[in-house]
Amino acid sequence: MRIATWNINSLRARMDRVLAFLERHDVDVLALQEIKAKPPQLDLAALEQAGYEVAAHGLNQWNGVALLSRVGLADVRTELPGVPTWPQDETGVVEARALSGVVGDGLRIWSLYVPNGRELEHPHYGYKLRWLEALRAEGARELAESAQSRTAFVGDFNVAPFDEDVWDMEFFADKTHVTPPERAAFQAVVEAGYADVVRPDHPGPGVYTYWDYQKLRFPKKEGMRIDFVLGSPAVQSAVTGSFIDREERKGKGASDHAPVVVDLEF
DNA sequence: ATGGTTGTGCTACAA
């Protein structure tokens, strides 16, 4: 089974790229982030024609996540237990940043769009840290229930876990994504039992999944590794290969993120 | 020249 994760930065704007990507790489399951749409706005006919079931969770124009699967899609969930909301609860607004389903041979895959954090002084930064702690708790609960659970947390984590995951640490000295609290929150998910299954085969430095649209970051090879596939022990031992599809960042109409692809054999 | 973007939805905002 081939799974992938991709921050698509608007599914409607890039439906053609998604369809071409699925076909080109023979992808069974694709987790998308930043779909930037509410489900009724999506025209899913072409995806369904291609054999994919779709679950989408979107509540506003900024974020939203989806799962596409041609190997079954059962028990869809749209909330991580205990995850905080943003903006503050009194507005009544919540976000769509997590969606999971059970695909293939009993794999629960979560499509996650971790809060960005914005600036260090911004309330969104604390929200990001609390969000990651809720993810850790859910991951720990899942493995406490069954150490054999096939669970994958995939998506845009908006954290560069190591210095080698950004092109220039000096540039990020006063910015989010690299601060010790963010890295500790990410590492806590890893230590709960969910390893980055791509890094061993694709060590850095210079291995990135995101390049800002601005300042010619892509041609200058100034990117960040912030998109991950984190797998429970059962998933880790099923990995047979992986790659980052850097080609998808090229050309007109590219997302600012590249897809991350992982092959699994249970 | 010290900048060079993009999507959504309506002109600001998020990334």
C-alpha cells in the first residue's frame, strides 16, 4: 500500500495536479492539508471516477484536511480528543485540522494540519504547543490500548525538528518552527512511539518538503522539512520505501509543499 | 533592484 501526504494549498485550485499525482505514482491513500474549502464546495467527481473515496473536513477558507483512499475508508473521525480550538472558544469558531480514517489492512491514518504559530509572541504560538500536546496524548492513548496498533500521523507539522531541516538557522533565530518548545512538543510525539519513517532513508541536510513562494526560495534551494509521516511501531516495521516528490514543487500552479510518499507492506 | 507569492473572497488575511 502506497500512502502520501501533501499540503495542497487549495484542493480546488490544484485538483488537476492531485489527479495527475495519484496516477503518476499509483497512490492508494492521500492525506491532504490546507484544502481551503468546505466540503460542499468540492467537486469530487473526477476523484470518484478514478476510484477514490473521499472524506473532507473544512470549516473555513484557511485550512481544512481530507483523506482520499482507493483501499477502503472506514470509521472517519474529524476531531482529535482534547485538541484546543482557535480562535478562543467564545467566538464559537473551531478549525478543521485533523481527520482520520481506517484504510487498507487496518491502518488508521490521520491527516494533520498543525497550527502555524505565526509569531513567538502571538497567542497562536501557545495554541500550537497545546495542539501538539493533545496529539501526543492521543498517540500515547492509542498505543496504551494496543501496542500493535497501526497508526500513522501524517501531514504538515509546521515544526522543523532539527537544525538541518532549515536552510539557515540564523534566519529563523526569532521565528517559529524551530524553537525549543516546538521541537520538544514534536519530539514528545516521537517519544510516545511515532517515528519519522522517511528520515532514515532520506537524511538531511538539504532535504526539504516546503519552500516559500516568496523570495525565490525554491530555485535557491532554501526550504524546510516540516511535512512528516510518523508511524507507530507496527507501521515502522511495515515501511519498504519512501520519497519526497520534489518535482511537484516545480512549474506553474505548484503548491508550496511537496508530497511525501511512503510504501507499506503489512 | 537588496525585491521577486499565492489562494480565498472581497481588501484583508493567512501562510
